[in-house]
Amino acid sequence: MPVVLAPCITTEHGFSLTIAAGGVYKITQVGPNKWSRAQINAPHHGTAVAAKIPKIQADLIDAGSLTITVQFEGTIGLPTLGLSSTFTLTHPLGASENVAANVAGTGRITEVEYPGGQAGGSGVKTGSFTITWDGGTGPTYSAPT
């Protein structure tokens, strides 16, 4: 069985993101990942004039996207826009946990933001990239144990 090496992106404080291809980055922030399920207006002819519009729940979940902010290093760059892969975001290990929680699924890099700057500027340069889940596999949340 072939071994696939997956670079690990880490915050140095427990958060890490594993992707099938790419460099190793120093994460400075992990954005929230909001999932939603649409609500569909379902009025009908028998609805009273002063009544509220009834809603029904859609079948599909929109797993949204996740933005990762990293310390930018020019020699590494950022992941390639359009890269399709399996992504696994592992949460920090809690004090009473043996296995950390994670969110994993397939998706693609849909946005890449390189740092701006000014002449003579100093400080840490940051860049970011956004993973949009494609719904092919997951994403699924695994609770810590």
C-alpha cells in the first residue's frame, strides 16, 4: 500500500490542518465554519391573511467554508487556488482527552489572499486561504474522546 505524505499546518497551540498537498504553514487564526440548512417558504391558498408564512426545511446542508490565516513566508507561498483535496482540521487536545476533535471532508481552495504591505514596514505578514467544502465526503465532525 503506498504511503501518502500529508503536510501538517499547525498553530503551535494544538490546532492543525492536514491537506493532501501543499506546504507547512504557521496558523495564526482559524475562522468559524458555519453549516446551514435552508428554510423554504411554503404558503398555501388556505393561509389566513394575518398568519405567519409557514416554512419547511430543505433536504441538503450547506457546509460552507473555512478560512485559515497563516504567517506568510514568501519562499512557501500559499496553497494553489482551485486545489481539490481532503482536509482535516484537528482541534487542540483538551486536558481530559486522549483523541482530539476534528472536522474532515473534501473540498477545494476557493480563495487565496496574499499580504499587502508598505515600504519600510515591519511586523508579521499574514496571508489566508479559504477551503469550501464540496459535499463529496463530509465534512463530518468527530467528537473528542
